[in-house]
Amino acid sequence: MGRLTLCLDSATLIDLIRGRSPDVRDNYRRAVQSGADFAVPAVVMHELFSGMAISRNPSVERERMEETLVGLPVIDLTGEDAEATGRVAADLRRRGRSIGDIDTLIAGQALARGWTVVTRNVKHFGRIEGLPLIDWSVGPGPLSEDEIAACVASEG
């Protein structure tokens, strides 16, 4: 089995940028210290830049974002990623469980590359079968299938 690659979603990066959650920050530091590999999908950057552009102080937000992202690789979408994303989108639509285009792109790319998505949006990402998830606001390690299923089932 290869090394774990942690795919950071927008919610996680926003928590890190804004320093909202000490648990997220501490679990990120543990992951860095453990030598984990990281990935930031390019579509996540789109979300971050969109949020920054509408913020009250875009230059301050940009500085915080750049400080947080130092050393984190931004990964472009490939044809294989797009194919996996198409399968994810079709499955979610068939089940009437769509999660939006950006989250579908993140999930599809993560599945195609064998990444674990780090998110606090388990209700969305948990709808995708076989997608490993971590929620650093809950703990440092991957969520069990039962934990994911309970979170998805709690949707209102």
C-alpha cells in the first residue's frame, strides 16, 4: 500500500486560513510532522479565489491564503480525473443525491488518484461510495464507514 495523500477541500483550507478551528490546525500540523503527502485540487483554488474576490479585504485574504498554501501542491484535473468525475456525477444523479459540481470534481479526482479527502463536509462527500474521508474537526484519522453513514443519514 502506498503513502496516504491528503486532499484538502475548501472548507478545510478556509479553516486553516482563518484559524477558526484549533483542532483542524493541530491535526494539520500532525499530518505535516508525520510526513503526509498533500494535494490541493485546482478546483479548490477556484473556490478560494472566488471567496477572496468577494471578501471585504481581498488583499489580506490573499496574503493569508498564500501563507497557508506554501508548499502545498496544486493539482490540475486530467482526463482520467474527468472520467472518474463523470462516473461519480452519473451515480449521484441516478440516486438523486447530487452534491454540486465542485465537490463532485474534488471527489472524482480523489477517487481516480487514491486520495483521502480532508473535509468537514462529510454529509456531501460521504455520499460517494469508496471515498475515504477525514474530518480534522473530529479527529486526525480516517472516518469509519459507520461514522460516514451516520453523518450522511443525519441530513435534514
